[in-house]
Amino acid sequence: MAEHIIELQDVTKYFGDNLVIDHVSFYVNKGEFITFLGPSGCGKTTTLRMIAGFDLPTSGKILLNGEDISRLPPNKRPVNTVFQRYALFPHLNIFENIAFGLKCKRVENTYRNKDGKEYTKRERLSKKEIAEKVKKALALVDLEGFEKRSVATLSGGQQQRVAIARAIVNEPEILLLDEPLGALDLKMRKEMQLELKEMHRRLGITFIYVTHDQEEALTMSDTIVVMSDGVVQQIGTPQGIYNEPANTFVADFIGESNIFNGTVVGKHKVKFCGKMFDCVDDFGEGEPADVVVRPEDIQMTSPDKGTLKGEVISVVFKGIHYEITVQVGKYEVVVQSTESRAVGETIGLNVAPDGIHLMKPKYTTNVFDGVINKANKVEFAGGEFDCDVTQLYPGSHLDEEDYLITATGEKLDLTGTEVKVEVGLYDIEISDDEDAGGTTGHIISIIYKGDHYRVIVRTGDSDEDEDFVFATEDLWNENDYVSVIIPREKIKLTLKNTEEKKR
């Protein structure tokens, strides 16, 4: 059974009022190459920094070999970190850069006095010991003979190796790497991915790696932790996460995916893009499903032999395959194949059952807590919206003073009434006019689902954050600041409390 070297237990991290890590729990096995993967701002670097001790968790525990190190300072932890900016000393040569930490290090040596009694002394390493350790570290990063070279004469890849050598020369139990390949060009990054994987094999220590690059994670990792918005979305092997994504975020973020809205129409049968397909996932009949089909799992055929039929609207050569976009009715389907097709050509498409992956939709409607104000409008998600308050009491109406009159003639002042607010995914619009809607926020997520985009707009601040999820045919950009528009008749209200204010 694998030994857990690091374990995070229900870790939360706030910076001021801003929640960055939200109740994260996972473990790292000894000797494992584990990668934290996610978009910028997802919390992966903060998680790494808490393991290193540069940041402390607001709550929860971080265990090292079963012992709580949550409050232990960085210099007391058996870890070393390699950053994207290598922070090498420009006035020191390569040997001196790598040896810098060793010269500051003290170790306990055991001696025996003339009476035969043992005693220990904390001493600096000898010059010979330092030279031997530096030589060994240089050999591990393939920089033998570079000891006297100036840092300024090195390429980006060589500087990165020096930074790694400086980290491993102290023989840490865990090596933390925070996007160390980010400053390199594409070719050098690909070469260094393989070198880091080989280095991990030779060292045999635990690597914890942070990146937003899916290819890096898939190429090097034993285990991937996919993060978004401070939350772990999925943990698994590269193959497992790619072939069996837990949700549409993971499917969209890891590799290329076709994602469609679908409905299960029978045992191992699903309908999407207007057609029925056999599948392997077992969902209940009538259940909605998010359908994920990888582009490489779609086979092109003649129009009469395809379950789907469409027109080729785009062909892009990607080096090892062609990326072909096919318009199937109102849906766009992306295919990856070593065979090309001509733009304007009509073709058929088939998908084998094991190429179709079904997931339970995370979002089916928007639900908020709201309150009715003096103007009989509903306040929620940091804004105010027109609504029909008469739906709270069947048969009711508003009098000339805007009090609600129930079917039995009772007169009610709804000010302060707490309600549940529901809004459908197709009932929301957004505008770049900040004054056009009832509230404003930033777009934090966009996922294309074949014939529409699923967009998430986040309003409010810190603990007051609220997310609107909706479908739109319009393409927006992440981080756009927009107003949220909901037609009055699309807001469904129900009472949260039976006790209402009466006039």
C-alpha cells in the first residue's frame, strides 16, 4: 500500500475576505509525480505555497508523514521549491548558485571524546562535502563541467536546470515546482517535460508540480489534481481524467471535446444532435445528460452511412492530424483525423458506444435566496429585479397602493418577505451596458456545447458571490464585465417562510 507523504485535510484559505481555497482534501503518495492543473486563479499555486509553508491555511490541516505541519515555518519543512522565475544569483557562477544553500546549512555530526562518550555538534559542511554534492546535482541535470560558467551565458532551459539542481542538492523529501517551464519556448518546454520525468525517475523523490498546461500534466504526471475556483474538480491518472472526465469543466479543460446536451432514451441509449446513439453509461430513462465526445473518437464516412450527416465548414492542419469542423443542422461537431476533407463537402459521422461519455448535468436551473423590497421588486445576487409578486399567492392582485390583496381579500405588505428565486438557463441575457440589467458581474466560465455557449457570470464580492448560469448563442470573453438581464415573467418566486408581514 502506498505511503502518504503529504495530506491536506479540509484546507481553506482566505486572503482578507477573498476565498481562494475552498475545503480542499487530497493526499500525495511518497515518490509520486503529482500535478495541480487548472486555469489562472484556480488556487493551485496557493495550494503549493501552503505545502511549502510560504502561506498558512486559514483552517484545516496539512500533514507530512502523518504529522501536522500547518504552522511549521518553511525552513523546517523537508521541501524545496523551483519557481517560474528561477531567482538565480547573477553575480555567482553555477557552482556558487547551487552551493549557496549548502554553505548556510548545518548538520549534526557525532563524535566520541577521549573517555569514549558520544556527543553531537552542529557544523557546517566541509568544502569537500559541498563540492561532492554540487557535482552530483549537476550530473542529475546534465550540466557536468558547467561549474565555472556565468549564469548570464546560459539558455533558459539551462537556467531552469540550475534552479532544479539548487533545489535538489539539499536532498529534500519533496520537490515543489511552480510552473517552472513557463518562461521557455515551445520546443524547449517539450524537451524539458521529458527531462523532468526522467529526473523524477532517477531521484525517486516526490514531485509536486503546478501548471495550467494540459499537455505538461498529461505527459509527466502519475496523478493529476484538476482545480477550478479553489475547488478540486477531479483527481486521477492522466488516462482516467482524459477518458472519464467528472464534469464539463474537466472535459473542456483537458484536451479537446465536443460537449452536447443530451437525453437518455433507453438502456444504454442517448439522444443528442437530434439522433439516437448507443452508449455504455447506465443512466435512467428520461434523464438529461451532458454528452462528451472526443474529436478523435468520431469516424468520418459517406453521407448515407453516417448516424449524423453534415457539411464540412472548416479544415485546419494541426501537424499530426486535421481538425475538421462539420455543421450538422444547428450543431457544430469537431473531428480529428489523419484524413482530410474538402470545405463544402457533405459527409457522414459515426461514434462508437465507448466513445460517448455521459455525465449528470451540474446546472439545470438557477436558484437564489431573495427578499421582496418596498417597490415589490426582488433583491438577490447583489441586484434588484422586476418581478410578479402575485405568483406568491394564487388568485392575488395588487391594489392601487401596490399592496397585495389575496384571493380571500387579505391585504399584505410584502416588504422583507424572504423568497426562493428560480430562473431557467435559457431565461437570462447579458449586456455590456452596465445599467441594462438588475445586477452586474464578470464572466468566469464559457463552455461551447455544440449549438450554444454555457456562460457563468459571477456577481457580488467574496462571501456574497452569486453565479448566474445560462445558455446563449453569442460569444463573449472570460472576464468581461456585464449586466444581467432577466425578463420579469421569467422570474419564478416561492415563499420561504409562511409568516408574512401584514398591514
